[in-house]
Amino acid sequence: MIRLTAYVSGKVQKTGFRARVLSIARDFNLKGYVQNLDDGRVKVVAEGENYDVESLLAALDIKNTLISVADIRREYGAATSVFQGFFKAVSGGETDQRLDQAAQLLKELIVVNKDVVKEIRATREELRDEIRATRDDLKAEIGSVRDEVKSVRDEVKSSGDMIAERIDSAREEIAGKIDDLHSDLKDDCKERLVKIEDDVSQIKAKIGI
């Protein structure tokens, strides 16, 4: 395990150079940091196996449209194992490990939020289906009750019609009996009146009136 301290000069700041170094170092499983210096150079501190450190050093010599490395000054030493990973350095020499951890937590939170949204959507769809099914059941039950009420109403109406018919029939029967009774009484009265008149005539004859 060795420690490499490299000072890279050229067109290396505000070009994405540190992001490239960060990615390469992590691919080689190295630990340390990359930092912009006030003089325009970039400082790279990396600890790891000799082969991996030398591979990183070779990869630092980048020349493309944005990045143009002019010189790399290197120093070697013993690894201190003080780093937990490879990070960009921020003000005061502190690595941005916490920033990366925060970014990772943010990514995890985004994933969790997506899962929660999916679950909420699934629950909403499930509730919607349950509400739709319940509504359909209520409609069917209401329709059944409405049919039963209509059937009872029809039965009541039919019973009322039958009762009305019976009342009319009974009224006619009673009226007929009353007419018959009235006729019988009238005839009986006539007979009695005739008899009374005969009796009166006989009495008059006897007394000479």
C-alpha cells in the first residue's frame, strides 16, 4: 500500500477534471481526495495498491476538448489509511464525503418516494375499485329494494281494488235487500190498511152509521 500525492497543472480547473479523477480513482478502489488549489493546479492524494496507484497516475494525463494536462508533479509515501473512500475536497481541506453521503441519501430518498408514490397509486386504484364495486352493489341492492317496494305497492293496490269491489258488491247487495224489505213492508202495510178499512166498515154497519 502506497500513497501518491500528485500536483496536476494545465487546463484542469472548471473543466470536469476532478469528476474524471474521482470516477477513475473509485474504479481502482483507491482512497483519498482530489482538490482544486488556489494557483490553478489540482492536487490528487490517493492510497492503495502500487499497481492501482500507478494506473491512476497514468490516467491523470488527460487531453481532450475541455481538459489539457500540461504537467504532473508526483510524490510517494506510505499509506496512512486515514481515508474511508475517494472524494472531492472542499474548503479547509475537508473532503466532500458528507456531501456524497447526502447525495446518496437523497437518491435513496427519491427511490423511497417513488416507491411510496407507486404504493399510493396502487392503493388509490384499489380503493377506487372497491368504491366502484361497493357502488355497483348498492345500486343492485337499491334496485332490488325498489322492485320489492313496487311489488308490495302493486299488491296493496290490487288488494285495495279487491276491497273496493267487495264494498261495492256488498253495497249493492244491501241496497237490494233494503229495497226488498221496503217493498215487503209496503205490501204488508197495504194489506193491514185494507183489513183495517174492512173492520171499520163492519163496525160502522153494526152501529148503524
